[in-house]
Amino acid sequence: MKKIFIVFLLMLFLFIGFIFFNEEKTEVVKVDREIEIARLAEVKKIINSNSKYNNKIAFFIDMKIPSGKNRFFVYDLKNNKIIDRGLVAHGSGSETSIKGKLKFSNVQNSLSTSLGRYSIGNHYNGKFGKAYKLYGLDTTNSNAFNRDIVFHYYFDVPYKEQDNYICNSYGCPMVNEKYFDRIAKIIDNSKSNIVMSIYY
């Protein structure tokens, strides 16, 4: 009887350990997949195809996430982890009649966000202050440069997450000035072009 009880306890501990291990494993997978694996593969493919692209850092913007939540991610490609995140606005032309559901366009004067991979170019000083030129690398964002789609900051974009939706841009990925300053340091210190992926 004593042996049966010991065997029962041993099996119980093994079962509890199995459940705990699986919960931990699920959590790890969830964190790793905060950047979609398919999007990561798309960016790595273009980076590996040309040495002019930075192979250590990439930026990801997940437009499925509400604008009041962090959806701009700075990703460490070598260590496969997110190292910074912040709020980013989308284009006013991407709004639909359903709040939170977005549409996208590559058309001039659409004021919409364009999905796809971008190469971040040189900075300049414009009406929003310091800004970076963006070059579309896909058919879905090939008109980005001609549309004056740039990466810039704007005073009305909040710094911290909130429950409400934030302001819209004219199609540009637009962030808070404090967050922009951090991202600008990464871009300015990079000897090669950083790739930014905007997806939905």
C-alpha cells in the first residue's frame, strides 16, 4: 500500500511538472512570435540579398495593433529579440467606417499608409523638423518616395500607451518626438540602410 502511494505521488509530481513546463513553453513561443515569423523572414531575405542593408537591426510596424498601443518595434536580428517599442500613427486615408479596421493604398494623395518593406534613407529638415526619406521596396509601397512618405515625429503623438486611438498622419509612420530621438540615434549610427516593415 505504501509503495502504491509513493508511485501515485511520483506520478502526480510528474504531471504537475509537465503542465508547468508546457505553460512556460507556450509563453516563450508567444513572446518570440510578437514579430510574425513570416514578416521576419521577408525582412531577412531582402537584407541577405544586398550588403547595403543593416543585418543587425530592423524596424517592424504591426498595423493590426490599435494605434493607442505600442506597435513600432525595434528588432535585434542577431539576438532575435525586441529591444524597443513605441506608438506610431497611420495615415488618415487608412481609416474606414469600422473603427480599428484599416485599408491601405500606394496611390498619390490617398493619405493612406502603404504596406511593405522600406529602406530608410538620409534625413532632412522639413516642416515637421528632422525626418527620414523612405524608399518602398515592394509593389505595395513603390510610390512612397514620390508621395513624400517619410519617417518623422509630431507633437500630438503621445509617448505612452493609452486606451484611445491616437492622431493620424498623411500616410507617414509618425511617432512621438521623444521616441523619434531614440530611433534617430539608431539610424544615424548605422553605416548601412535599415529596413522597416509595415504589415497588417
